[in-house]
Amino acid sequence: MTIQKALQQGCALLEEAGVSAPRLTAEVLLCHTLGCERSYLYSHPEAELSHGQYVRYGRSLFERLAGKPTQYITGRQEFYGREFLVTPDVLIPRPETEHVVEAALPFARNARRLVDVGCGSGAIAVTLSLECEVEVWAVDVSMAALRVARRNA
């Protein structure tokens, strides 16, 4: 099976199931399976998937069809121009959460130390620390979430 055919099949499955952004989702899941960038899919549409790659892609598609968020399948989410690890132990950083960072930046630039309570993946804490070069303490009641945040830090 070629990349082009796999994308067509994945997109059709997702579209038929009413998954939002079926083409993008199929592309992201195929890139995750192949370990490549999206540009590779379009520059090598004739490339053949191995049997193992085809099976892994199929599993990813069916996980998505079962309602599992794409980010939990890939284990990644972009936030404020950076890629963060996400697991079911944390909420997926939302684009709207970037507004929290924007609102906090003027205060953070003048702070000596910040605390992110309920840090989850650590996306806000890590982003503010990098953007403002300020000390940020990230706390959460979930040890699993803290492990994810530590890996992201």
C-alpha cells in the first residue's frame, strides 16, 4: 500500500465516521506511524508502507474512530510553538490556553518566581519559564501528571 492510498483510505474512514478534520487527522496519524513530517507524505506519495506500518496506522485510525483523541494516540501536542508530551494522565493543552500565557507574560516578566498550580503537562509553566527566563514552580496533586510535566521540562 502506498502513502497516497493509505491517506485516502484513512481520510475516507474518518470522514464517514464524522471525525472533525479527517484529512489532517489521517495525515497526523500516518506521520506518527512513519516517523516523518507531513511534507514527506506529499513528496513521496508512491512510497510503500511495510506491513507493520500499515497495521500500526490501522490501529491508530481505529483508536481515533473509538473516540480517543489524536494527541493521546501520538503522545504529542503543539503549544506556543513547542511540542509537548501528553498522556491520558493530563489534559491536552488547548489553543485557548495560549491566551493564558499571553495574559500572564506582562506579569511574569517582572516576577522573580511563578507557581503553576494544577500544572498537568506543564505546558504553561515550561512556556513561561522559557519566554521570560523566570523560575517557575509547577505543582499538581497527580503524581502521574507531575511525571509528564517533568519530562516536558
